[in-house]
Amino acid sequence: MIRIEIIANHSVEDNVLDALAAAGVGKYYTRFPNILGVGSSGPRMGDAIWPEENFVVVIWCEEDEARAIGRAVAGVKERFPDEGIKVFGLPPDPTL
């Protein structure tokens, strides 16, 4: 099992979720709707200076599904290259 984290601007949230659904992946997930932080795309602080916010989707899946998720999100990134869409994959810690 792999933990996939998708972090992106709210402006592409529907696009990301639609891409996952169209690819038939990421059926079960946890979504964190209002995430603040600073990444390579700049600050997302939800305030008057930096008004945008991100969202996070966390999915536990097998490797083949993780690759398909990566491809689906890559398609969204191609359409919206300036929106700060990131995908991270982490294997579980076998010591836990």
C-alpha cells in the first residue's frame, strides 16, 4: 500500500476529483478542504494578502493505482500549469 497526497489550489479541486473519477481511481479518499501553507507556487494563506487556499486529498492504494492517480493528476497539471498541483507518494512504515 502507498499513501498518495494530492495538494492543489482550490481552483482546480473539481478538475482533480473529476480526473480521478474518469480514470476510475481514488474512489476512497480523505479530503482536507482548507489548507494553508507556502510551497513552490507561493503562499496560500486565506487572508487579504494571500487569499487563496489549497485542499489535500489522501488516498491509500496499491502501486498500480498510485501510478494511475499520478497520470490522472498529471493531465490536470498540463491543463493548469500555474495552479500549484503536487502529488506525493509514501510507502507505509513497516515498523509501525
